[in-house]
Amino acid sequence: VDVDVVMCNVVIKVCDESRQWFQAIQLLGGMLREGPSPDIITFNSVINALKNGKQWERALQIFGAVPVTGLTRTPRTFGTVVSACARSSQTAKALELVEEMKAIGMPTGNVVKTELV
């Protein structure tokens, strides 16, 4: 476990809890440029901060960047971005993401089902 990544993830979580989504993006950008390399927890936390900040389009951008970094999206990654879309009345996009999950054989889970009810 890279202690530097863990510390960055903690700071991103604090940004999320204090509704500072822009700072969470800034930290992720710094990690991508200068290190330490973000992990999937980093991306999930930034997407969550964006969801809570009602920034669904930015959440989709970060979601799209995950595979570029060589990381694999998890059910939590999908669930959080689905939630960001659903909470911003972007139901069609949320459903599209659920279909993508199904197509790759990823369980949709209760979080996704709850967000689309």
C-alpha cells in the first residue's frame, strides 16, 4: 500500500465531505501529473465528490479517464457515476451506464437499482 496515495485519498474524502469538489479534481490532476499514481479508490472518491456537488458531466469525464490510467472500473465506480447522473435527472445516461455494466458482466447491485427507482 502506497502511504502517499492513501493520504491523498483521505484529503479527497475531506474535500468531498466539505463540498469542495473542485479541490478534489485539482488534487487528482496533480497526482496524474506529478504522482503518486492514483488508484481506483482515488477515482471513486473524486467521482463521489462530483456527484455530491451535482457535477454529473465532470463525473462522467473522470469516469471516462479511469481506463486510460490502466485501472479497472469497479461496481462502485459505475454505481457512483450512475448515481451522479440519476440525481441530476440524467436518467437516460444512467440507464446507458447500467446497460454497459450488464454488457461487461458486472453485477449492477443494489446501489444502482436504488438510484433508478
